[in-house]
Amino acid sequence: MNNKRHKHGGDIYSEACTLDYSANINPLGPPSSVIEAVYRSMEQIVNYPDVQCRKLCHAIAEHEYVKEEQVICTNGASELLYAFAAALKPKKALLLEPGFAEYEAALSAVGCEIFYYPLGEEKGYALDLAYLEALSDDLDMIILCNPNNPTGVLIQQPLLVRIAEKCEKYGIHFLLDECFHEFLMAPDSYSMRTFLERFPHLFLVDAFTKIYAIPGLRLGYGLSADADLMEKIRDVIQPWSVSIPAQEAGIAALSEDTYVHNTRWLIREERKYLARALHLLEMETFDSQANYLFFKGPEDLEEQCQKRGLLIRDCSNYRGLSKGYFRIAVRTREENDQLIKIFQDIIREKQKESGAIYGWRK
């Protein structure tokens, strides 16, 4: 079996793990209402799921202030990425470097020629106006993620609007992954949901996975004002891919406003706490606004953490990155203190081995 093909965070099955910081899941765990909805749905599993996910699409449409026909539900966001590529069969696409590997996999599956736009470390991996010059009429598709994965760096909405305008001009399909935007303190200031009618080539991807901590249920959705595109995507998606438990969980989750509010505050405070701790350990962090931190550390940090039962995300398999780049989730204070203690122990051992004097940067 090729274990490298799907190298992502959250692989608690391959390694002994007592603390998982490799997957960016809400540390509060699933809301109790979501768990209860899943339990109640067990009585319905004798039936096929609603293939159109009508109740769930209605709930999402109300939550996102869009029309029901502009919503499509899938078995996680990943299914939607592959369906989008299969429906359009683009010839040329532009991706960010570094970026989520599944974009490349989905496009490669349909024989698409892929070009890469490098995000410079010297600019803190931030996307700027220069990206507009990379958009031309020979492109069929671009994919962006906001905040970006693995860096967590945000793309400002005015720039996204300019990108969408140029995509409309050249007929480029613009897939924007917003799976992490609910962790932002002011997500509406960055989301492109209100621009769907204005930009028919814009397609938004979101998921319940991260913010509601239900990756095991697999539930994602897409938003678009292009009715023809939505029909093409529905044509290539396997029927009944969204189970009854997943549909019921999604409906329950959308009522959890207080849970989401509390999550945002927790993530903001704990992200600052972790960033400060990494700074004291002389590890360089970048300006993540997501529920994870991207940083540079000792090249063997992942291996040393595994020995101690801690999983972190080695980012060296991302295009444009090499050994020594890592991503860690933002979790609760108790868990974060455990992670920091493990990092401290690793650094102490390294300094003892090298004969260096141990000290902290103030």
C-alpha cells in the first residue's frame, strides 16, 4: 500500500499517539447536540439517505444567506475537489506553492497541466497583487485556500475580489477553499459568499470537518451561482455519498452559534500562547490566523516527537518546502502545555548533545 499518497495530518493509525497535533480539528470536540443527532439518526439507517440532502441544503442556505439551489453537499470537502475537477476537466490550472496537496491530486486525476505560483518566505508567505499578473486567458482554473494551508496566512478580501474580477474577464474557474474561515474572529470580512452572484466563475468549498470536529463523519459542501456547473458536479458525484448520520449532524451543527463563538476566542488566545512559546524556543513562526501554526524547527523534530507519542505535521512534502518546516494544531491550554514541555525536552537534549549552554531567549 502506498502510504505516501495520502500523507495528511491525523494519521493516528500508523503511529503510537497520545497527543495529536497533526490534524487541525476544533479542540472542543463535537458539540453535544451533534453527537445526539447522530445517535438519533441510527433509527433511520434502515433507509437510504436523501440523495439531494434537501433538509441539510436548506439549513446551509439559511446559514450562508444563499439560495438552496446554490448549495451542494458531499462526503467531505475532498470529494468536492475531485468532483469539481471531474466535472470541468480543466487543461491548465494554477496552484499556490505551498498549498494543500489534494488540489494537485484532484487535478492530476483528470490529466490537467498544473502550474505553481510560489509564495515567498521573504514575504511571510503572503499573497499579494503580483499574483494578478499570473492570471491569463490560457488558464482554465485556479485554486486558493483562505486562510492558506499549511501557512495559515490570510488573503485580504479586496485582493480576492480583484482576482475574481480577472477570472471573470478571462473565463477562469476560481475555486476558493474556505474550510478554515470559521476559526477567524471576523470571518465575514474575508469570505467571498456575498460575491457569488457577481462572479459566476467563483466556487466556494467549505466543510463541517474542522470547525465542528467531525472528520470521521465526512461532510462538506460547495456554493456557486452557476447552475450549469452545479448540475455537472452533481452528475459526477456518487449517489447517496452523504450518509443519514452526516446529514443530521450537519443540521444540528448549524445551530451551534455559541460553540463557534467560544471556539474563536479559544483559538485566538491559545494561538498567541503557542506562538510565544515557540519564539522562546527560537523556532520561527509565521503570521497564521487559523487554528494551526506554521513554523521552522529542528529537521528531525517530527521523529523526536513521535518517540514521545506526539504527532505533528512535517510539511516537507508540500511543494516549495523542505525539511524543518512544520505545522501544529492549536488546542486547549492543558494540551498546549504538554506539547511545549515535549518541545523543551527535545531542545534540551539537542543542546546537551552539542555541548551548548542551555538558555532561553527573553
